[in-house]
Amino acid sequence: MLRFLIIPLLMLMGQAGTPTEPGHEEYKYEVRYLYGALNAKVAIATFGLKPDVWEEQDVYRTDILIKVQPIFRLFMRAKYIVEGYFTRPGMKPLYYYTPDGKGEVWCRYTEGDEGVYYWRQLDKMPEPEIYTYPNDGRTMELMSLVYFARTYDFKEGEPCHLKMIMGGRSFPVTITLESTDEERYPGHKAQLLHVLFLERGLMENGTGNEAYIWREAEGSRPVLGMKVGLGKKRTMICNIIEE
């Protein structure tokens, strides 16, 4: 459950112009679960992005480390790890990898009609599952989808249509720039993005179909926070920790 929520909480505009290319970035986020009077701290997530070289080409490397609070380790892993590479410049996806606790998942992007190569093998699978999709720039796994949303120049009120790969299937997604908020995060001009997962949500049981993301309007547009509704008055929120 947690991995499918926190990865998008870490990353994700309108007419503010093209973002600057990122440099060496590191951000920390606090993830909390709200249900009625309950307001529980679930995890601290560290998101890093830096220039690197991968397979003899200039890239950006991202590393995500999610450390779960002790009380939640009764039914979650103590930590989650994600690794990824993007083109430099341009931030186009190249590679994604995570050990998901039940096996491994990785996704590689090349050119062509079958340019998105998605591979996973869970512990009980005798052979890996392999899926291919056209590399049309709009079909990607979740981490790359959120990076796309961070860098894309949306037009206010006009949905951008994408496809998200999860569990070997692709699902339609729309992302819409709704407004600019200068009050939620004092000292920041935040752009509010509304994300709809149209056939299934972020959670492993298919819930979590709607999310709101607040992204810095200027610079390299880091994510400031996110909120995902889980139904029946349950909510997962994530906010940047400013030290």
C-alpha cells in the first residue's frame, strides 16, 4: 500500500514558463494518515536527484528512501527503495527499478513501438511477467508519470491525458492545473494539480482515484505536498519538511 502512495507524493503549472533544469536536489517529506480524529505519522521519505552518468550517457539519477515509523512496521516493510534514471537535459524516463517486497519490478525505455519494456517477478511467480508498450511519451510507470507532471507546461483548466503502467496493465490518467495557491505553503507560490486515475487508484486494492498535488511554480518546480483521498473520510497527506 505505502509504496504506491509515497512515490507520487514525492515528485510532481501553468503559464509560468519552462522550468529550470534541476541540479543536485534533496528533499524530505512527512507522510501522515488521517481518519476522523486520528492523525498518525506514517513515514519520512527522502527524495534525491542529481546529475550522473549511466550507460555512457549523461543522466539524472533519482533515489528515493522511505523509512516507515515503527508502529506501522507491523504490516509494512521498514523501508522502501526506488532507483531511476532520466535524460539530461530533458528529464525523459530511461529506467526504473524497485524491489517491492514480494519480488522485483523494473521498467526500461527505448525508442520504438515496443519501447517501454516492463518486467516484474514476484516471489511466487515461476517466470517473470514481461509487458511492452509504445514509447509515445505519454505511457509510463508511476514515478516517471509524476516527473512528467513536474516538468510539463500545463494550460490551466485543460486536462492532459496519460497512461500509467501498474502491475503490468496500463490505466488512463488525467492531470489538470487548477489554480495557484500562495497561502497553503507560506513563502511559496504553489500550483495546484488535480490528478484523476480513471479506472483504478493508487492503492493495491484499487482505491485512491483522486489526488491533489501542490508544486512550486518557479525554478525546477519541486513538489511541496500532496493529498490522496482513500474513501470513507480517510486521507493520506504528504508535506515537505523545510529545515
